[in-house]
Amino acid sequence: MTGVKILNCGKNISLRHLDRKGGTQEYKTPFNSVAEAEDFIKDTNLDKVVQLAEINALTKESMARVVSGHSKTILELIPEWIDQISMYSEETTVEQYERGLRLWVKDSNLADETPSTVSEKDVHYFINKKSDRKASTRKIYLQSIRSFFKFACNRGHTLHDPSALNRVKLRNLTHEQKEPKKIKPVTSEDVDKILTYVRGVRSGVLNSLKQLEQQTSRSPKKQETLMKRYDMYRFWETAVILAHETALRFSDIAKLEWSSFKGDNLIVWTEKRDTRVEIPISARLRDALLNIPIHDLTYCFPEPKNMGAVKLSTYFKRIAEKSDVFGKSFHGLRHGTLQRWKEQGFTLEDLAKKAGHTSTKTTEGYL
């Protein structure tokens, strides 16, 4: 017997071939007809699969997974991939990877394709196509595609990783594209502008609520919408003050727990590096924290916590622009605070400890 043989046993279709030692390997399939099995062998280049099995590069278990999972498209596999990487990656990384992969799938028209049909060119053209996209963004997109195919290979949905040999071709990019993105620090003056705008919105929402209460035909839905808007802008006021006073990352602020407050100090185990940060609570920060409504016994901001870092970051940029603060992100608050602390005389080692950095070289990048 040479190659792959299709066995038709009534309603059960099986595939059989010889392994390296001359033994017979047989696999059950979900196919209902010989024609389906023949199409599968053709579409997946099963002769190559057999060659791998003959040199013991493929186990019977993984071969069975390839056969049983052949019909799942990339779009169908994305939720499974997200579930897996969510177990060991931080939320912001998962969101970046998902956004990058979905953009690749959409841009390359691969939604209905299976992982085994993707070629190296499908990855290359997306990663290195002409656009204003920076090198750092291209690298993140390539990492997301590699992560997906590592998952697909491990689960037996494909036998090769088309992203493995792909690289971002830096020589085709401009100097500006190669340069790392510089985050503009949010200054104390910027913070004052943002807080003025946020408090103004809160005041306007409060007035609307008071007017609604005076109406005889009140709308519960409108009242609920206004209350959510009021609470959201109260979150932004507290979050901006928190970042300005503590240099905490956005992800740590959104997931802040009540148990983090210990007397006059705020103690946080940072999500990105899992390091312990202990920062004194200033009078300004204490006043802001006292105004947080208790909607959850564990988390200070339960609703923002579930919104996702990317969505919250976009929300902040809009607020900043309406406050006449342009081109600055929430992470710029962390940069601005560390720079302000440096001007106040803190050493590099002190700054690294307060920021939760494991290396002072990381801290230097903020200054």
C-alpha cells in the first residue's frame, strides 16, 4: 500500500497509510462520503502529512486532530485562540493580538479559509504592504499571527506555520516608521484642563438629572443613561488623579480593588510585571477616592474594568481632545508623573520602585 487509502465501511469513512516501520495507521473521520475524503486529501495535501508520519514527525493523536478539525475556518478558531492566550497574557496584549489578527483576516480575505490553506505570501503581503504603518505596529501584528498559528499547530488544525519565516522588512520603511513611538508626557497643566472639562460634564449631567426629577412624566431609561454618564465621568476624574499621583498603568487603575487601600498607602500588584507597588495616598487623591460610589465589594470601578483597555484608551483620547489636550494618551500620565518625580529629586532607583519596573533601564525610557 502506498499513499493514503480511503476505507468506506458503511457510514464510517476512514483513512489508512503505512508508517515508517511498516505498520498500519488508521484514522476515523467525520466524512459522510468518499468524495468528501478525496476533497480533504486534495485540499490539505495529505501526502505531505503521510510523509511526516513516516518519519515519526507526526503522532497518531495529532494526525487524528488534523482530520477531525479540518473544516474549522480561521474565523471559527479565533474565539478558541483568544480563550487560550487569555490564560497567560495580560488583557491589553490579548486585545492587541485580537485586533491585529482580525485586521489581517479581513484585509487578506481569509475569514472562510482554514489555517492549512494559508501561505507565507498571505502573511508577507499584509505585514510588509506599503502604508504609513509603523514598524512596531507591524511587529505586533506579526506576533499576533504567530501566536494564532502556534495555537493552530498545537491543536492539529494545520501542520505548518506560514508566519515562521516572515519578518518585517525594515529596509522598505521610512526613518519615521522605524523610529519607536514617542509618548508625549501629560503635564500637570494638561491634567488641570482635563479635570476642568470632566467636572464640567459631570455638573451638566447633574443639572439634567435635577430637571428630570422635576418633570411629572419622568423617563426611567433616560435617568439611567444620565446616571451611567455621571458615574463614567466620575471614574475619569478619579482615574486621572490616580495616574497623576501614583503613575499607575491604566490596566491597574481600571482593576483597582478596595483591599489595595492600606491606611495611608495604596498597594497594588501590577498586572504587567506582577510587581508590588506601594505609594502614599496624597490629600488630593484621598478626596477623589472618597467620592467613588460602591457598586461592587471587590472592585472600585466594576464597569470600566469590563470595558477593555483599548476602548477606554480611545475614550480618554476623545476627552483629552475636548479638553484642548492633543496627541496625548492615558499612558502619557505615567510618563508625566515619573518626570515630575525626577524633577522633585527622586533617584532612578526610587522611580523604578515606585513605577514597578524590574530594571532601571525601563525607567530611563520614561525620563
